[in-house]
Amino acid sequence: MLAIFEKKTVSLDLYRPLRNYISFNYSEREAQNLEDDLQTIKQYRSEIERVPADSLPARRDLLQNYYKALCAIESRFPISPDKDHVNSVYFTWYDTFKVKQKAVQQNIHLEKAAVLFNLGAVHSQMGLSLDRSAVEGRRQASHSFIAAAGVFAYLRDNVAMKASMGTSTTVDMSVECAGMLERLMLAQAQECVFENTIAKGSTPGVCAKISRQVGIYYEEALAALNVAPLLYHFDKGWLAHVQLKAALFYAEACYRYGMELHEKEEIAEEIARLKSGISALAEAKKSSSKGAAQQLLDAINKLEANLNQNLARAVKENDRVYLMRVPQASSLPPLPAFAMVKPMPMNDVLDASKEKMFASLVPDNSAKALSRYTEMVDDVIRTQAERLQQGSELARVKLREMDLPDSILALEGNVTLPMALKEDVEAVQICGGPAGLEAELQQLNDLKRVNQELLVQTEELLQKEATEDAQFRSQFGTRWTRPQSSTLTKNLQDRLNRFAGNLKQAAESDARIERSVRDHAALMSILDHRPIESALPTLARPIMSLDANEDAIAGALKQSLRQLEGLGAQRAGLEDMLKEMKRKDDILPKLMTSTGSHEDLFRKEIAKYDHICEEISKNLEAQEQLLLQIQAQNQDFASIFNLEDYKASRERTYKQIEVAISKYQEIKENINEGLKFYVTLQDAITNVKQQGSDFVMTRNMQCREMMDDVQRQISGLSFQENKGSNGYNYPSAAQSHQVPRSNPQPPADPTNIPNAVRPPTPTYQPPHQPAMPSYNQNPPPYGPPRQQPTPPYNLQASGPPYPPPQHQQQPPLNHEYGQPAYPGWRGPYYNAPPQQPAPLQQQGSMPRSPYTVPSPYHPPPHQSGYYRQ
């Protein structure tokens, strides 16, 4: 961490000039009475000049006491070049970062600012001196850095501006430098809190928020260091340290937040966050590694290794399990942050109102008089600010009533949409607009075709096996003892029929959407205008004009509007002048030296604001006359350019755009629902197809073994010794799930066949395959057609366009092929652990597959990547 060194000064005798001033303006007796206070000031200044040799807490107390003493001096001793003031005192202070630069002023605010700077520096040194290896040490260090931040904030807000008004100044006491040091101290205080949070074992989410706030504080300090007047004023080591710390704690927040995302299984965002943190560290190391402490570089390298380790783990899991699309880092929301520290308020610590030093020199009514004058100035400022605000609001209301300057802009072709409507149109155009709906409808058709083809392939697969079984049963008669295929595949056939019904309903919804797109194409075509303002009507010039003075009328109205705009800018400048005058209005020296009535002084000083008040009155009067002139000119303009018809046409166009947006959003929502439906249905059909393939392979293996058995029986061979153990006892469809585990034959239920088992294709080929129905043209009528089609315009009101989940009674999950029917198919196919092959003693005579059967269907190459995800 960083600590700040104190500013250096030169020897200065305050005792003699102050005593002379008291003796000259008051009396020698008064000077003698205040001898102790003068000696205290002399001692304070002498100790400030010396190199600090005492403890840091003692140095802190000295600086605080001296600052309050300076406040007492300020209100009683006017120090300036004026001959009637204390004019022999020159305060000299050197820049702490550029020791060759110095400021020399006859201004007590320079002395006060330097003392505050040193007080903040001492607090930073106290924080750095503490042992941060323990919890208590980190807590105390954080408290010291918070105090340092409070001192620099107080310097920035109260003293720095006054100390920089002279010709001789230094950058380290500027408002910008004080603000930068405040951010730096807050960053180090929050860093101590973060270290304690890690030590307590807080959750990754909490640690991420605290770490991110550390990075934000360092980033704010770095931003101040990279602009004037601080640019090139600090050593490169400072810049490197702050930049590396900003990157380190941003990456730390990404690392901790990634741990929380991993626990929530949000792998895609975790990958993006980790990559962002690694990129920030790499960039910081590349630009700021020179001049940085080795300890800091080691911490960065360690964190970078942890980030890479977690990134590799997350990428591996995403590639194998989650398959999520990783978003771009720029599309992610900002990391959450939580500030645990804030600058310590210094008003009470540095309050000099109770300071007894030189109390007898100035009566208390001087402070009361100053407060009363301040109230008078505030009242003037408040009254004039309200008049200015009312004038601006009146101008806005009058112009809105006259539809200005919109009508002038429309005449020039600079028409605009209301902001809310424009944002809606931009959102539609970003999504592709109405012209992009055709491509999305094509996606619907492609997905529907893919599902229909998968359905046909699955039914053909089961039908082929059933045909072969029927031919063998006809050929061998009673010797063919295994159950019929239709008994075992009833569940699969039922599910396929339900899928076919869902596809038929979805096709009807697709047709309604397509009709809606065609029917409303003309309405929505307005949204394809780029820019959308080109679709708005324009204010046209009159076709015929008797005196051809429309240009003169429009020009006069434009000129009046420019004058009104100039009056508004003038009001803003007058308000700024009032505030600036109040900021610089300091009558305390005059109060301290005034010998007359305070009321006379107040009237004289408050008169400084009269000329600004007069300018405000003139401005408001000129605006009132100008608004009357604009109103008359606008009436002539509206009658010549037929402004009412233009407004009506514009409002109709706005309404058309709103209706088109509403219809587009309705169609877009229905299309997205359809795409989601088809993608999910494709997974379900693929699941059933896989079960059917496993079933067919099992039946083919049983077929070959039974054919061998039947052939041996026909040849007269004896198999009595095998009948007790190898007989074929095929279960019924209702009992197939009760096959004992000791049965050496493979089960008939395809859901019990491991996916790894892929026996060779049966060698027997039936002589004839009956033609199966195809869904390439029209789906078969799986259900009775509707008597009355749903109206195409009320998709939302009449319910969702795609079939909802069917609440039918489903067979139990442990029944053969008992996956729940669509759309509630999230069963063992997704959630069950992968099945393990049965032990060799349970596999019987089932051979292991010498190869993997390829998928019988490949999507056509023209499909988009959406379907291949």
C-alpha cells in the first residue's frame, strides 16, 4: 500500500507580526494579556517546521491543534498585502511530490491547506505502520485510511480552492489532487476490509462485491492521475501501483463471482467473467509492470493462475455437460459492488468554534454578524433562482402549447418520433423487423419437416421389425414362440401417435401465423423504413400562394425562436454568476476591521448583487414580450402551412406505428414459441427413436437364436438338457418389467438395453417391405379435424398457438418404454445416470457390439446452427 509524505516548509515567525497587530489596533495591554496564546502559536509553528521525531499519534494531535489555532487567527488577524493588515507574513510550502516546486503567499488559507494535507499524510502513515497480518491490525489500518480520506475530502471541499487562488500555488494542494488522494485512501481502507472478509471465510458472492468496490476506488484514483493537472506530476511507480491494483481487484471480483456462478451452475457466465478478469490482468501487466513492487506482481501472477485453473475447469464442464453459449464480456451487466467504507467526517474533529485562543480579542457578535449577512445573501440567491426557474418553465410550457419548435423542424425535414416510440421501433429493427419474419417462418417449416421425418423413420423402424416377426411366425407356426411385436411396442406406438397429433396441431398454428404475417404485411411494412422518421409526414409548403410570403413568415418565426433560446442561455449565465459571487463573497476581514455599524456594511456589501438582479428582471421582461410576438407569428405560420392537417396526419402515423409494433411483437412471440416447441419435440422423438433402435437390435438377436433353435428341432436334435435353463419365456406387455435378473436372455424392453450394446444387423431380409406413409407432404390425420378453424388474428386471446402439455394418464415409468409422453418427456433420457452394462454372467449370450450404429438421419445442410445446438 501507499503512504504520503508530509509537505516541507521554511521557518516563519508568527509571534512578532501578530503581537504588533494587537498592540497597534487594540492596545499594549491586550497584547500582554494574549502573550500565552501568542507563545502557543509560536511553539506550534516551530514544531511543525521540524522533522517529525515523535510518535505519529502525537504528530496528528499537533496538526489538529495548529489547524484550529489557524482558524482562530483567520477570524481575528487579516493577513494580506494590505497596509492595514498583517502584511509581513509570507507562508512558504513545497510540493510533496515535486520537492523543487513551492508556493509562497500572504494567505492564511495556504497555511491551513498545508496543515490539512500533512494531517491526511500522517493518518496514511499510521495505517501503513500497523501490522495487517492480524484481524485487529487490519481493522485499525482501515480506520486510519478512512480518517485520511476524510481529511483529504475536507481539504478538497473547504480549503483547497481558497489556497489555489493566488499566483503561487502547487499541484499537490489542488482540488483535483485532494480528490484523488481521498479515492486512494478509500481504496486502501476497503482493501483492508476485503482481507478481513477473506480471513473470516465469507461467501464468494460477498467477497466479490467488496473486492469490486476496491477496484472501483482504485479506478477512480487512476482516472484522476491520467488527466490534468495531475498528469505527469506523479512518479511512474505511483501510476503503475494504482493501475495494477485496479486490475488486480477487478480480476479478484471476477474470480470470486465466478465461484458463486459455478455453484449455481451458470457455467456460461462464469467462463465470460473469468476471461474478462484474465484479460484485465494481462493488459495491466503489459502496460504497468515496470516500477511496481514485486509483492504486487507475485499476487497478480498467483491470481492469474487461479483464474486460468477455474477457466479450464469451467470450459471442460461446459463442453461435456452444459453446452451453453458463452456470452460476450461486453454484454454482461456490471459486477455488483458494495462499499464498506466512506470518508470520516472531520467537521467535529476540526471544529474551532470552541477554541479559546484569542477569545478576548474579538467579540462574539462578529461571528453572529457574519452569519446574519450570510443569511441575507442566501435569501437574495434563493429569490432570484426561483424567478429564473419560473421564467424557463413558462417558456417551455408556451412553446409546447404552440407545438414549437417541432413544426419548424418538420418544415425543414427534421421530424422526430417520441422517444418511447422510437426506442420500440429500434428494438423491432434490431430483431430484423417484419422483413425478417419470413426467415423465421422458414425455420419453423424446416423444424417441422425434421420432426416429421424423424417420426416416419421411427415408425418405419418398428414396422419393419413387426413385418419380419410376422413372416417368421407364418413360416414356423407354433414353433415361433416369442411374443408379437405389437404387444411389446404398444407404448412406443402410443407415444408416436401423440407426437403426430402434436405435430398436426402445430402445423395448424404455423398456418395461422403465416396467414397473420401475410394479412398484416402491409400494416407492418412501415417498420422497415430506415430511418423510421422517413415514414413520417412532412410539413409541405402550400401549393398556391397569393402573396408568396411563406418564407418571410417562417424566417421571422425562426429568428424569434433563436432570440428566445438566447434569453434562456443568458438566464443560465446569470444564475452561475450569482453562485460564483456568493462563493467569493468573504466580508470577514471587513467585519474584523470595521469600526462603524454592521448594518451599513451589510447594505453596502449586499448592493453588489443589485446589478445581477436587474439583469434578471430585464431578461424576464424581454422574454414575456418575445413570447407574445412568437404567438402571433405562429398563428400566421399555422394558417399558411395548414398546420392542423399536418398534426392530424402525424398523429395517425404515430398510431399506425404503435399498432404495427404491437402486431409484430405478437407474431414474434408466437414464432418464438413455435421454435421452442419444435426443438423440444425433436429431442423427445429422438429419444423414442433411440429406444426403438435398441428394441429392434434386441429382437434381432433373439430372432437369430430362435431360428437356430427351431432349425435344430426340425432336424430332430434333442435339447432336453437346455429346456430347464434356456427356454424362452417371453413376458407379456404388462409383465415385461418383472423379468428376473437371473434370466440369461436379454430383456425385450428397449429401455433396459444399454446404449453401448450394438449387435450386428440381422442377416435375414424379408422379401417385401410394405410402403409406409410419409409426412413430407401432408401429415396423416391422427385426430379428427376441427369443425371451425381458429381466427388468425386472435392467437393471444384464444390461447397459445401451439399445443399445451397433454394431461393424459401416462404409464408408469418402470413400464417398458414407459417414458412420459410429449411434452412432459423430461424423464430418464435427460436426468437418469448413464446405464452400465450388465455383468458378463447376466448378459447371457448377447454379443458385444463391434461398431457403433450411425444415426439413420442427418439434418439437411441448409439448416441453421440453431437446430444443431
